Amino acid sequence: MASLDLRNVKKAYGATNVIHGIDLSIRHGEFIVFVGPSGCGKSTLLRMIAGLEVVSGGEIAIDGTAVNDVPAAERGLAMVFQSYALYPHMSVRQNLSFGLENLHMPKDEIARRVAEAARMLRIEPYLERRPGQLSGGQRQRVAIGRAVVREPRIFLFDEPLSNLDAKLRVQMRVEIGSLHQRLGNTMIYVTHDQVEAMTMADRIAVLRDGRLEQFGAPLDLYNRPASLFVAGFIGSPRMNFLEGTIEAVTPSAMTLRLKGGEAVTVSCAPASGAEAVGAAIKLGIRPEHVTLARSEAPDIRLAVTLTEQLGGDSYLHGTTPSGETFSVRLAGQTSVRRGDDIGLVLGTPTLRHVFNAATGVVYPPI
Ligand SMILES: Nc1ncnc2c1ncn2[C@@H]1O[C@H](COP(=O)(O)OP(=O)(O)O)[C@@H](O)[C@H]1O
Ligand SMILES: [Mg+2]
């Protein structure tokens, strides 16, 4: 196990800055996911931690000791890539033992580690096969096994499941999770898939354009997104956003005027109340927090353009009177049909998120 600290870590390729100063403290044994859209700098950050890329600024410390100048091989880390990077001409057993033989480790110790990793990852039956004779999922287990036998202080994974089909991805997610439970090592896992992040992480670091947007437990990000970007990125189907302005502010609530003319109350307020009146906002509400108006007055109307019945859940998609697209997720089955005009209640005031439209920053809930 090991802790990891990033202090103002930066990376430039020539004159182009791609990582703009990231601070992050990871504790012993945590499962951390770096998530963000393609090109946001996840791999670059992971490769700097691994020692495969030179750090342009700031400091990376493992267990409190700076490792900026420590070569990759001496950092005690092991990395698993999307492309399995197995040696095609070697057996699975040789693929697992090769790196240890290079370290001149005693033969019986190598055999012990290979046997243990093979058992843990359920690849014992394939030890004498070559990678070409394995399925994608089996190959990725061998690639993980190759990291396990090194008994690293920290495991680094770079989109290891992206080449697998959806069903196998779900299965491997569970296997990596149980590997983490069994070994207890610190693990850093990079993905562009927010569902992987939500299901696997102890804490998620959301990256955007080389900056850390938010760092927290999965449900913290879901319940209290700090920005429009995190709100839109975490959660599926995506959070709905409606344009509007701040009409009135009290110490614990705001009244918003939406683009379509509706008034909505939210239980948050800007720090400097009166100045915010008139400011442009985006009101965020998750599809699962919207309900159909029955006895109560609707907050907003929706012209339904598509209904999806999944059996257990139903999705309604449509447009608001002001022409904004909007989705609703209902538990169970629905009689609402395409072409219906329905009234919606936008959750309770505490489930409504308000973001400054100019900065994207949230007005924190009270
Ligand atoms: N070797 C390189 N030289 C120049 N630019 C690079 C290099 N590697 C990555 N980049 C750039 O750095 C940014 C971050 O890339 P990367 O870390 O691979 O993103 P991600 O893994 O999140 O998709 C991208 O804009 C990419 O084009
Ligand atoms: Mg990448």
C-alpha cells in the first residue's frame, strides 16, 4: 500500500500546456478513478505518476517522498494498459514470469507469485497457452496478472476494459473490484466512462482540459456537483438544464424565472445575495427527480416526443414551451405517449441545482 500526493503537477509538450497544475492527495488503499472526456489529460497524468513521462512542474510524492527524479522501474508501481501489450510468442506463464526473471528473482519465489496471481485471476487453465489462443477477457486478466506478480505499491490502470464488449466489461469491473478488496493496494484507474467511475471508485477525480474539476466520493459528485461540467458528466441519463435568471434572493433560497416564464424556488443562495438578482443561471434537475404533476400544480410543461419503456423504468423525452430538450425517468411503466402534453414537478427544492451560466459554478445548496 502507498499514499500518493500530487502538488501543482504540470505537463507541457513543447509550448502546449496539457496539465495545468493539479493537486490531489490519495490515501493508502484507496481506489481512485480519473474520469473525463477524451483528451482531457488522464493518460498523461497517469504516465507522469508511473514515471513514463517527465513532469514539467510541481511534485509527485509516494509515501511522502518526492519521486520526480526516480526512474519508473524504481517507483514500485505497475501499470495495465488498454492494449494488453502481451508478448505473443510467449506462453501465459512466461508472460507472467518474464519481468520477475529480469529482476533475477529466485525461481521458487517467481513460481509462488505466478501461481497465486493465476489462481486469483482464474487463468490457471491457460498458463501454457499463448495470448493468441485466449479471448479478450482472458488476455486482459493476464495483463492484470502481470501487474499483480510484481506486488507493486500502487496499481495504475489506463482504460483497461475499453477493448471488451459491454457484458465482459461489467464482469471485469467486478473482478478488478474484488482484486482491490483482496489485495488492499492503492489503485488508480483511468476511464472516460462515468458508469465505471461511479461503480468502482472510492473517490473520483473529474478532469477537464488538464484541470481537476472536482474530487470526491461518487455520491458526493452525484448529489453535490460543483460545476455544470460535473453535473452534466456524472449521471445517466444526463441532468437536464434549463436557462433562466435569478429573480429574488433570501438568505436560504432563491426564486428563479425560467426562459419559458415559469417561477421555481431553489434552496440555495449566492454568497452576495442582492448582487446576483438578474444573473443568468442554469437550473439542473436530474431526470429521476422529476415527477408527473397530479394534484399539485406543475412547475413546467413538456411536449413528449419520445417514450421509452424499459419494463422496470420508463423514459420520457420532449421539449419545454421555451424549446429546451428535457428528459424524465419514471419508475415502472407509463401510459404517457408521444404527442402528449404533460405537467411536471421539478423534484423538491433541495434536488434542484443552480449554476451561474457565465462561470458554470454551482450556487451551493443551503
Ligand atoms: N506525446 C505528446 N505530444 C504532444 N501532445 C500530446 C502527447 N501526448 C498527449 N498529448 C496531448 O495532451 C492532451 C491530453 O492527452 P491524454 O493524456 O492522452 O488524454 P486522455 O488520456 O484523457 O484522452 C491531448 O490534447 C493530447 O493531444
Ligand atoms: Mg488516455
